[in-house]
Amino acid sequence: MAVHRLLYHERSYLMIIDCHGHYTTTPPQIEAYRNEQRAILTKDQNHTFAKGHVIISDDEIRDSIVNNQLKVQQDRGTDVTIFSPRASWMGHDLGNASTSQAWTGICNDLIRRVCDLFPKNFVPVCQLPQSPKTSLDASITELTRCVEEMGFIGCNLNPDPSGGFWRDPRLGDRYWYPFYEKMIELGVPAMIHVSGACQHSLDTTSSYYLGADTTAFTQLLFSDVFVDFPDLKLIIPHGGGAVPYHWGRFRGIAQDRGLGDLDERVLGNIYFDTCVYHQRGIDLLLDVIPTKNILFASEMIGAVRGIDPRTGHHYDDTKRYIDGNKALDTTAKQAIFEGNARRVFSRLRL
């Protein structure tokens, strides 16, 4: 704890906000609830689920957080994590619409409890009850409940509820417009985040996540979404997938298609996080993408949990990479660590 206080004192002019954290250490009752849904679905795919209840004590929640996410926060000198249900477990492909509605309600209620128990360390973002080839009405209802009744500040929006088969409309399709309208009405952003891969050629936290990030960016680039919704705020995680590395390709394609300047077309609405797990990757992101469009994030405790033998530090200790970048001045670091998150998550109150 003394180390954390020293780190905070040394950079006391700012707060470090991690915009991308998932509850990956839930008590076992959560997985048991999901497994019960699966068992019911093996007998009846059309079963209509009700949310019901999962009995978890406050002490069980504390135990799942204190030696995990909270310890990592303190060890690394960060302050607040914007916290949502485990992305790979959203599982929008499973069952029917009622399956997702019940599961999502349980997950979001638990996130609210975590944030109530640790109000200085975690701020809630919700999962949505999406289901392949269904209306977004339930997602609009759940977003409204989470924001207006429970104080959530954003959501995770899955562009591919089918888990890798991409059967739903592209993000530029008017299918999504009612949800975008509700986001703007409520004043919340969305992180574009897929769930677990079901398609045999994809692997969830590597090819699927990074490919989906790139796909989502491309769908938005080739659409009129930001013309129709100039105030929409969308975060593409994992450093934007392949997007920053191929910024020149996207600039050229936009130019060839008569879409104008890429920066002007997307950078008023799209933001990228720093879930990139090596120094040279972060350096490239910071060199290509304007500082105003980058939000600090680590995704801890998440997809990559090991220690890099080349550095002796955890791969997902992304604060070290921001600190280690030689081009950023104090003002730019403050924007990435705090200012940009406050601007994008306008409901954030700390």
C-alpha cells in the first residue's frame, strides 16, 4: 500500500482512469446460473427464462475483488476502473432472446453491487441483452434501466451477437439507429466489444476480438452513422485491432471511395483504448492516433495475465507503456489517463 501512496503522490496532479475492465473473477454462483440455463436449453431451446435470483453475499463479492482487481489497481498505481460484466461470457448466441435478457440482468445487477461496495475504485458499464436477428428493444430497455435507475455510465455493444458468423446487420444499418438515439438521449458511450467465438476458425481473445475491432471500424467508416449521429461516442478496444497499424490503408480507401479525409470522417466519434501489450505497439498507437482519441485501459484481469520475460512485468500493465513513451508530455499523459475518459464518459462523477 505504501508503494501505491508514493506513486499517487508523484503524479498527484491527475487521476488514472482505466476505461476497460471486466468482472472476470465472479463468485462461482454466476457460472452455475449460466450452466443451469444451458442445461434447460438442451431440453427446450424455446424455453422462456425469467431472471430469478442468485444468492451471493457481500463478503463473497469482496473476496472476489480485493485480492484480484483491487490489488492490481493498488500495485500498479491506478485509481478507478470502468467496470463491466465479463465480455467473453456475454454469450449472446446462446438460447433465445429471453435467455440473454435474464442472464444480462443478473450480470448487470452484480456489477452494480461491486461498485456499491467499492465506490472509489469501480464505476459501472452494462452488458446488453442482445440476441441474433432480434429487435434491439430489450437492449434499449436494459440500457435505460441501468443508466437511469442504477447510475451506469456506458455500455458494451456487440456488433456480432452470433459469435463470429456476422449474421446481423452492419453497424451502419438503420437497425442500430434506435439504439444510437437512446445512447445520445442518455448521454452515454458504447464500447464495441464482441463476446466468445463460436465459429471454428476464430479464437476468442486473439483473432476474433482483434478482427472484430477492425471490422467494426470499417463498417462505421463506410456508413453515414456519424453524419446522422454527430454526437455519438464509440470506443474501439484493444488499441483498435489492426486499425492504427493500417491507418494509411484506411486513409487511401476512404479517399478512393470519395469519403474524404479519414481523420475528419471518424475521429470526432471514435476513440481507441490502450489495451496493447507491448511498448512498441503502444508507441505506434500514440504516434498514429491523436491524443484526444486515446483512453487509458488495461483490461485487467483479462485475456493476458502472464509476465513478459523480456521486461519482468505483466503484459497488461499498460500504465508502464504510457509512462515509457518518450513523445508524450505531461499534458498528453493527463488527457490519456483522465481527461479523455471524463469527456467521453460524460456521466462519470468522481
